[in-house]
Amino acid sequence: MPFVEVDTNLPASRVPPGLEKRLCAATAAILGKPEDRVNVTVRPGLAMAVNGSPEPCAQLLISSIAVVGTAEENRAHSARFFEFLTKELDLGQDRCVGARRGWGPRSHPRAPPKVGGKAVLS
């Protein structure tokens, strides 16, 4: 059951209506999970800085049981998620960051490298 969280400093008025539903469908397609098992939260209007800048940005966190795959799979997933978010939120690719956490048998030993206690998607 994937949990997907998007934090952004964009005001709610700049977040496209229905983003959570489209992200739910995209997550299901990207991770190969049933859409009715995907949970998405979008939090707009936060005080945030990415790469030291408060310019418009977004942060993606994906947590899932037994979905974390090989480094190659994670790079492919990451590219698809960031393509989706940068298009939907009209952000530059350097304005999105992400992390992925997994639990269960597939989260080790093939888990991606960790930075600050979180597995890095890209």
C-alpha cells in the first residue's frame, strides 16, 4: 500500500484541481499497484526551501511495503514521478526533490542509498 506525500510552497490556488487523483493513478501505473491501494496527500502553501532557495518547489515522499526495488528500477520510477510533478506543478526539474522509504522483504538488501535516514529516489 503506497503512501505518497507531496509538500509544496505553491499556494493552493496554484495546485491544479484533481492533482491528488491524477497522482494516485500515476503512482499505481508507475509502481504496478492497484489504484485502490494508493494513498495520496498534497500539502500546498508550506514554508519551504529547496537547494537553498524559496522559489516554487515541491518535495515528494513515497512510503510503501515491499515496493522498493533495485537502483535501476528506482531511477526509472523517480524519472516518471518527477516528470509528472514538474509538468503538473509547472516547476523546473531542479525544484523537485524526493525520498522513498520501504518496509518488508524487498527493502533490504536492494534498498537505494540513504541520505539523512531516508532512501533517495534519484
